[in-house]
Amino acid sequence: MNKLSTVDQAIAKIDDGMTLMIAGFLGCGTPETLIDAIVEKGTKDLTIICNDTAFPDKGIGKLIVNKQVKKVITSHIGTNPETGRQMNEGEIEVVLSPQGTIAEQVRAAGAGLGAVVTPTGVGTVVEEGKQTIEIKGRKYLIEEPLRADVAIINAHQADKKGNLVYNMSAVNFNPLMATAADTVIVEAEEIVEVGDLNPNFIHTPHIFIDMIVKGGQNG
Amino acid sequence: MDKHEIRRVIATRVAKEFKDGDLVNLGIGLPTLVANYVPGNIDVTFQSENGFIGMGPAPEEGQEIKNLTNAGGQPVTILDSAAFFDSSMSFTIIRGGHLDCTVLGALQVDAKGNLANWMIPGKKVPGMGGAMDLVTGAKKVIVAMEHTARGSVKILTECNLPLTAVGVVDIIVTEMGVMKVTDKGLVLTEYNPQFTIEDIQAVTEATLIIDENLKEMI
């Protein structure tokens, strides 16, 4: 099974109206080459699941600026004024959720769990409309898993079968999102032969990866 | 006091809360400065919620590493003891009670330890990022902030902005003093001798209980 793909082959998996997970933290560890290609193609009405909407000229922020996003589920939009502007104008739906909750919602989807039960957000607006449960005298929110049609992630190294190694603080949501989408596309800074990576230090096993694209240097 | 002196007083005092071996998360802005004032005789490990422990100071110009940033997206360095991990592990540390202390700013904080620091409806909605998890999970929550916002009070009887969490704050450190959140309300335990107790109460909506062992914070 050949997973090596061109950028065009990879983004052909992403249709208008799909739900897309995009990894990264303020652009660090985000697949910039894939995002640039989606911007150029103009895929629209996307629902994006991400940690933050980065900056207007970086990462996920570019999709927002180009008005390709109808809904974003995220923990922070403060570094991209355009997200706030579109939200205030009613052009985009923004669901703000705690960062640790999003991480676990993605993990839960990938791990086949039915919900995340978390104390974070109790007594705040995050609780509104959600089920709660009391366990051993403490109240928790029940948060549903988050899945996507496609996840696009960024790795430092990929072997040709899709084993991945990440670099420094560019790990963040990448290994989580690799488990929680129907199609997972990795943009790797370096693609190596099978066997070149030490099996003891693989972050994401190849079974999660569908397509491998050679990336630039991550913005 | 000028802005620089205000920040120095707050950061210096917050750093005294740390114990040898503590794992600490510092918020963006003023809390970040606290790292510069940790006493030399204790070993404190800093966590960055984007996914590592062992965070060091900002790099020299030209030494920035593309894949090494703090939770504000700024370039940082790491110590030899550093370890990187994904966001699930990061929030296992944060939410799971493995963090000894979190230091963050506030828009409002109140006498019950409620904290509001993530949005002003209709004006500013940056999002909560990791703040809700940090204050829910950390063993000690320290609010480090200027006592007022351009003259308007921030330490209230009850917060009126959307909350970050309910009843989580342990200590408030400002340039005017140190307040502990207790069942009875806010107890002023230390004060900056540049101000009188009356000065401090005048810019604090919540009624301050004066600690019987009240001392100077500097």
C-alpha cells in the first residue's frame, strides 16, 4: 500500500462542508503546505476542530481569513482578530471549549470512548446545555467525543509506511488527531525509508496514517 | 510606582510562594516574569501547556528554534531535564493534580475565590485556552495582577463577568498586598508599606479582613 501522495491527491480528500481536524498550537506543528493548498483550492463551508485559530497569516488563520470556515471548535481565537470579527458579524460559528477538554474529546473519539467526564468548566458558560454527573461528591461535565472526516497533521519525520516522529513543542495535538478521523493526512518535513526510525521512539504508529505528503519547513 | 516597578513587586512576591521541587505553570504576560525572580536555592520546574516541562528563558536573538515555543507562541529555550509530550499528557499533568502551582492574571476575582479572566461579552472574546483546566487542576492557584484596571476595581464581592472557574483562587498578589481566599472572605496577610490599609480597601470592593499577623510584603 503506497501512502506517498502529492499535495493535490491529499487535499482531494477534503470536500466542501466536511469536518476537518488541523493540528498545531499557534501555528507550531501545523501542516502549512496542506493549508496553503486548501486555501488555493478554495474548499468551503468547513468545520474546523483545532486548538486555536493561529494568526491571520499563519496556520489555520489563513483558512479563516479566506472565509472557508463556517464553524470552528477551538479553545482560543485571541491571536487572530479576523476570527473575532467574523464571529461578531455572524459570518462564522465559534464554539469555545477548554483546551484540555478538546484534547480529551479528540483522544476519546480515537480511543472508542463514549464521553469525557471532566470537572473543567463546571459553573461556567461551558456547562450550558450539557449533561452533568456527580461522582463521589464532585460534579463533572459530560463532553462528547470529537471526530472528523479528515485530519491533517504535521510530523518531523515519517517513514514511507507512516510511522511518525514529532519535534519538540510541535507535538501538541498531532498524535491525538491522528487517531480520530476517517482519513489522516500527514505532512512530514522529512520522509525516510522503512526501518530508518527507531521503533522504540515512534510517536504515532503507521496504522493511523492514510497519506503522506512531503512538507516544507512548517512555516 | 511605575509600571515596571509594579510588575517587579508582584513577580518577586509570587516567586516566594514556590517550594523546592515544585512544578509551576506561568500564564502569559506579567506571570511570565515570575520565572526571573525564583530564589536561587530552590529547584522549580516550569511547564508549558503546549506540551513540555523544563522550560528555560527566551533565547538570544538569532538562536530561536522554529518548533520550540511557549503557550503564547514566543520562542523559548529548554533545560537539559526537559521533556516534550502531547496535549493529552499536558492536560493530564494540569487537570490531574500534578501541577503544584499555576500563576495567572485576572479581569476580576472575588471574595469567594471565583475567577473571571477569559472574556468580556461583546468586547473581547479571546477564549479560555488552557486557563479553565489550569485553575481547576492545579494544587495552588495564584492570581498575579495589578490591583486595579486603570482605576476600576477588579477585586470584587462577586464577579460579574463570565467565570473561568468557581471558588478556585487561593492567593491574590498585587502591587498593594497579598490576599488569601478563606471561608470568611479575603484576608489581607501582607501589604506594601507604600500604601495604607485604607488605601488598599478604597480600591477593593470586597471587604478585606486584616490578618492578625499582617506584615509588609517587601
